[in-house]
Amino acid sequence: MAAYVVRRLASAAVLLFVLSLVTYAIYFKIPSNPGMYIIGTPHPTPAQIEAANHKLGVDQPVVVQYLKFADRLLHGNLGKSYATGEPVLSIIRSDAPVTASVVVGGAVLLILASIVLGIISAQRGHTRLDWVVSSLPLLGIALHPLAVGLILRSTFSKHLQLAPGGGYCSLMGGGGCSGPEHWLSHLILPWITFTLFLLPLYVRMVRTRVLETLDEPHVMVARGKGAAERRVIGLHVMPLVLPSLAAMLAMDAGAALTAAIYIEVAFGLPGLGSDALFAQQGFVGFDLPVITGIVMAIAATVIALNAIADIIAVRLDPRLEIGRGVTGLR
Amino acid sequence: MSPAGFPAAAGAGVEEPVVAATSQRVMVLRRLRHDPVAIVSGALLLFILLGVFAGGPIAEHLLGHGPDDIFLGSVPDGLPVGPLTHVPNHDQAYQHFDGTTLFVLGADGYVGRDELMRLLYGGQASIEVALGATLVAMLIGVTLGGLAGYFGGVLDAVVLRAIDFVMAFPIILLAIALGSNATGWLGSLTAGGLLRPGVPGLAVFIGLATWFYPARIVRVQVMSLREQEFVEGARMVGASHRRILLTHLLPHLTGPLVVYGTIVFATNVILEASISLLGVGIQLPNPSWGNMLSTNFGTLINLGSSEYTPPTIWTAIFPTVAILVTLVATVTFGEQVRRALDPRAR
């Protein structure tokens, strides 16, 4: 077990290193003329370009540049926004809770919905209800989350007046609106949007796993001893289905955060996704430090989540150690 | 017909009953032919492809204007006209007005282009990107997944780490970051004029981001296949690794790959839309379903405002419905093919 944890953490560290290389390349190497990003005028003199390049440090050898970049990263310095001069780290620190609220809350709703629908679908196998439950969510993947978000927002907050019109209220303290009830009411529609985006695949997965598990000998024994259907599903089937669900969720963390970008925009939530979009659409052009900082933060989070999910899975089922944790098996 | 080497008539005058072996391919096709859902979704898919690739030029010929032609008369009072509107024709200098031309689905927004034409030509771009990206993803995924599953060891470990990395990377943000630098270069590629501008670059980019999905599937499949007797048999008679992989293992993978291909395709259509929506994929004025959605998106980005009204609901609905119908048809057809390949599977 200890050896596995070390190995898994080491591979996560390697991934983080590669991540820093890619980010560095986007930041300094791919722009043909990086100095232009910090010069205010559209037609600078050669001297201005040289000064800007010197300021960014891109006139030094590549290895030196990368080491400086990595050194700053290790000290938590992600640079400053070109647009506002605010440190990127403080932008991330203030807006990450919004994104986390959307993704974590959405994931909880997703798990609940996929378990309920998956079990219904499995128990009514090959009936019309099963068909409806497993086909309807198709609309979820076939519609862009931005479109779903806009439809929900205009239906429920504009026309039916059942939900607030968008924006974010923090869970605890600060700002004009805050507290659990405001937080919840502002996030329900984003959560539903999030759930619809991933639901179809999850319902199908739960359905298949439940049907598979129902054929296992231990379920037959439980049935033979006269266990009620509810008890069979709850006690003998679900414990075997849940780990696959958790593993799938860890793997989809990247896709989930991508969806979160569009959901934040659709509902006007000031999270990391909207930050990245504004950085792209700002008046000064692309705000590269903000974009790469957010890429770093999100990718690092996903890598960490996957490592944790693998370690927990191996802890629960030591047989997996021989392979490489659940993330490799789907 | 009697098996070779056996005399045709063992018993005088009695014909042997002929039982032709049915190949897997024939059985799958037969099952698909008897499956109404497969027929409907397949026909719909064919209709979309024909409509977009043949219908685009035909409609351009019939209506007399293209996807990039601007008609000032189509945005009276600053709002685009609705479906089935006749819009005044004019020349380049906006001096001479001559009759009207029909905008079947209305105008596309403030600029004043025909929504229908942009939908058809945008569909070409979106489908080309998604198909190309799927090909790239399948090529990389099958190669890496197959080699990793077959050889195992260090190669397997490296491929798995690569999969982890691609999975962890927020592709949309990467597109934004790259788009800020490489848009001009990506947007100008056309693969020798064969594809619409921006398509090859974007297709490769999306393919590089979605190959992990087929790779994982192929790896697991190959891992279980390589332990089977027929592979052992092939190895025993001295077949090379190359021969085992290509002639013994690959045929077992084609069925599942077609099915997973449809899912990757669906994902890629959404990704194209997501990236072009942000203005870093297919560049205006070239249409794509993604940047058509952005007509709405442009007015959207006023954060925190609860009073949001789209300029006209049509410009959002048409590309959304086009994507929806295409994806539902593709995924449904793939699912029916999966069932036809393995009728017992649930």
C-alpha cells in the first residue's frame, strides 16, 4: 500500500512537471513576439520591444527562462494580470470558491440523479420506461451546456420568476447577499445544467453495473434468504456500484470544469471560467498570465483529484494495486 | 456446392442440404435492416450530411446569395429579420436596389447575412472538424492503446501517464491560450483548399485532446484479447508482433471502434462549438455552428446582469437545434450498431 501511494504521488509529480512545461510553452514560447503583450501601443519602436522582452526575461536562454518560471511557480507566484495588475493568485483565491460550488454541488446532484434513474432503468429493463429514462438524457449531451443554461435561466428566472436571475451569493459572510439560502437558490439552476451535461453517461453506467451485479452469486444468496428488493439493491448491489461511480467522476473532473466555464457564463457567476473568458475578451487583448494561471490551477486540481481517487480505490480494494487503480479500468 | 475434396454425390441422387455460413458482417447488416430505430437515425444522419454538403451549394444557387453576403436590408431597426423574409437586393456599393431575395431562416444577427446559408456552410465546417478530429483521435488512440495493451510494461506506464495528462488538461482553456497566439496560423490552414478555412488546424487540435478515450478502450480490449488461444496459436506458429496486432487483433476491434467513434464524434462536435464560440476556433466571417452560437454569446458577457434579452431568439435556436439533431442521430445510430454487433449485451 505504502509503495503504491509513493508511486502514485511520484507519477502525479511528473504530470505536474509536464504541466508546467506546457504552460511555460504557451506563456513564453508560442507567442512569436511575447513583448507585444505588455506594450500599450500598436506600433512600438524596436527599442520598446527590446525593453519589453527584457522585462519579460525572454531575451535570456530558454533553460534559464524555464527555471525562473518554475521557481516563481513553486513560490506561488503566477504573475500579474496585464489588465488590472492584480496578482493572478489572488484572483484564483477569490474566485475558485464559486467554481468549486458549481462543480461540487453539481456532482452531488449528478450522483443522486444517476443512482435513482439508473436503478429505475435497470429494474424496468427493456420496458418503455427504461427506454425513456435512458434516451431522454441524450438531450443532455447533445445540447451545449451554454444553451441548456440559457434556456433554464430564461424559463425559470425570467418567465416563471421561480429563481433569481443569476449571479453569485457567497455561502458565508461578505457582499450584499450571503448565507446558505441565497447561495442555494442562486446555484440550483447551474447545478441542474451541470447534471444534465453528464447525466446520460452516468445513468447508463449505473444501469449496466446494477444489471451486472444483480447476476452475482451473493445477490442470488440474498434473494434465496428472502431479502426484499429494496434490501438487495441497497445493501448488496449499491456497495459494488458506488466505487465505479466515484472513479468515473474523478476521471471526468476535467470535462466537468470545462462545462463549468460555460455554466458560469450562462448564469453570470464570477468564477474561474468567467475570469478566463474575460481575460480573452478584454480590451487590452489576451491577458495571458490570468489564462495560464487558471489552466495551471485547474489542471493541478484534476491531477491531484485523480491521484486521491486512485489511492482511495486501492485502499478499498487492494486487488487494484496490481493494476494501476480504478482510473485505468472503465 | 459440396466442400472441396469430397465427392458430390455420396448417396445416389440425394442432394446434400446446403447451409451457407453467415459472416458476422452479414448478420450485423441484417439486424440493422430490421431495426426501425437504426433505419430512422441512419437516414437522418444521411439527410444531414447530404443537406449540409450538397444542399449548401444547391441552396446558394437557388437563392442567389452565399453565406458571407451581407444584406443591409435584413437588419431593419437594428434587429435581424425573422424567418421567411424577403430582403432587398443591392449591389456592392449599396447604390442600386433590384428586387428581393428570400431569407428562409431570417438574418444571422446585426451583420445581416442569411442564417440558412450560414447554417449549411457552418455545418460543413463543424462536421469536417468533428470528423477529422475523430480520425486523428482514433488513429492516435488505437495505435497507443493497442501497443500499450499488447506490450505492457514501461510502454503501458508511459501511455497511461499520457492519458492521465490529456484527461487532466482543461482543453477549452488551452484552446484560449493557444488561440491567443496561434489563431492566425490555425485559421489560415485549408489543407490545399480541400477543407474550409481553419478546419485542419482545429481538427488536429481537438483530435490531440480526445484520443485518450479510444486509447483506454482499445488498451483494455487488447489486454484481454492477447491472452486468448488464437493469439497464442499465432505466436506458436511464429507470427511476428506486427502480424498478430494487425491481422489477428485489429479485426476484433473494428466493431467497438465504430461505435466509440460515434461517441467521440459527438464529443468533438460539442468541442468545436465550445471553441469556436469563444472566437478562437473557426474564425469569422467563415461560419461554423459554434461561432453562430456566439452571435448570441457576444451580448451575453455582461456579468451579474439579470436583465438579459437575446437580440432575436432565432439566432440561438437554429445552430442549437442543428447540433442537437446531428448528435442525437449519430449517438443513436452508434448505439443501434452496438446492439446489432452484440444482441445479448445490455
